[in-house]
Amino acid sequence: MQLIDAKKTDVNREAHNMLLAAVPRADYEALIVAGEVVELKLKDILHEPDDAARHVYFPLSGIISLLTVLEDGSAVEIATVGSEGMADFAAYLGMDSPARWLVQVPGKSLRVEAKEVRKIAEKSEELRAVMHNYMLAMFILVSQTAACNRRHPVEERCARWLLMTHDRVGSNYFPMTHEFLADMLGVRRPSVSIAMGMLSRAGFTQYKRGKVQVLDRLGLEAAACECYRVLAKQFKERFPASV
Ligand SMILES: [Zn+2]
């Protein structure tokens, strides 16, 4: 992780982070003043299970994965956080979390000390309401993903994951390996290769040298399970920009 020399005024709330865009302007400005912009590199680990989480991250671009780590060292993705949210609410609450936070797509993030976020929230009912709303949205995301992983076919889950990543990175290209996606979905790598092959033959995506290109967004939406629509609606409706 690298601290970058970015003017904080370059952080454009409407363009960059849906959560920051939904809080009152005074709270937004207080968060910007208290924080700093950092550049997150691929596979940077921002938090290990049970470490004290000192910072809250509001991604401006890129994606952070929240992973559950099992005793054998394997890790499965439970949620992703991009420019629609923050990583994560355990830090905001001042509590330890059993999650690993891993940078899945490089990008920039506003990073604010968790105690500073709490201090600003203590004075603002509106900011607390946005945080509570986000926690509920994340609970719904994790619940829906748990149901999805039990019931829906791997190719539909792959399509859901690609769509959610596409929304969060705001680009038709993003880095991803089959091995990484297999870890994220908690399935074996050959299953991911078969599913990605199906999406590619249908003309929805192309995969080359560790990068996915989305070619047909509507086709990919049609190939995904219902979970994508349910989750996209949750975040859109909960966080209309306040400005
Ligand atoms: Zn599903």
C-alpha cells in the first residue's frame, strides 16, 4: 500500500464512492479532512483475522474482498467492497473481525482512522443512519451469497461475480485468474474454467492473460442468477446520492 500525493479535493463524492455521496456534505468534508488517499495494490492485505482494525477504507476505485479464513489456511470470499461501500463495519464499530481483507482489483481508497469516523458519526445522526443502512445491505449481501453458493450453478455464480466486479471497477477490463475466482467462489478451479468457457463461447466475456473483458453486459446479466439483480437493487435504492 502506498500513500499517494493526491489533493483531497480531488476526491469527487458523486463520481467515486456511493456511501460518501450519501452522507451530509459536512460529514463528507470532515471525513475527507480526517483521512488520506492511499493506493491499493493487487493482493495487498489490509487486515488479518483478529488484528485490531485501525482504519476504515472507502474505495474510490478497485475492489477489496472480505474473506473468511479456515483453520487449514484456505480462504473463501464472503463479500466484495468497491466504490459502493466501505471495509468494513467491524472497524467502524471498534471491534475485532475474523475476516481477511484482500485487495482484489487495484485502485485508490480514502482511508480514515476508525476512531475519527466514530467521532464524526457521534455528532451526526444522518451519518449513523447511512452506516446502519450499509450494515444491513452487507448482511443481505452475505446472506444472499450464502444461499447462492448452496443452490445456484457455478456458471450463474461466475456471471454474478463478474457483473458485481464490473459494476465496482467501472471498466470493461479487470484482472482475474481462474484460480483466484475459484477461491472466491469456494469451488475447484476446473469448475471455474468450464464456467468461464461457457460465458466466453456465448460471446459475453473474453479472457486473456489474466484479464477479463466484458463484451456483452446484457448477455452476462441474462446468464447470471437472480442474486445479481437482488443485490444491485439493494445498493442502488439504499444509497441515492444526497447531493
Ligand atoms: Zn445466485
